[in-house]
Amino acid sequence: MHNDAPVYLCELVCPYQSTRTLRSANNNMLQVKRTRTKAGDCSFANAAASLWNNLPTVIKTCDNLTSYKRLLKTHFFRIAY
């Protein structure tokens, strides 16, 4: 989302573009493509987009890499424990 990832990963995920003007349009969401199989649901592109979309907005909008890592780690620990 911040152009820090390698090109080959950026090509696998697409930003979500709504056809309507919605408040959710500014949430830095990624498009989750529809699949017909469980294997398709588990593909990197879909799994990464789903995980990213489920993150809190404060983590998705963080500009500092150190803060991002700290917030992400805290988020995962809260989920696990």
C-alpha cells in the first residue's frame, strides 16, 4: 500500500475500487477476488487481501515502518491471547 513491497507482490494484489462513492472507499482496502474452490481462497492474493482488510485502520494507515511493526505485533498478540 505504501510502495515498499517488491513489484512481484504488488502485482498480485489490487486496491479495492468501488463503483459507488462510499465512506469505505478511503479505508485502504484490497480487492478479494471471487474463487470457486478452497484452493483459490487460500491463494496468496486472496489470503493477503483478506488479512489486510481485517486489520484495524490505524495499522493500515501507519506511515512509519517501526510503528507499523509494533502495532501489527500488538494486534496479533491480542488475537492470540
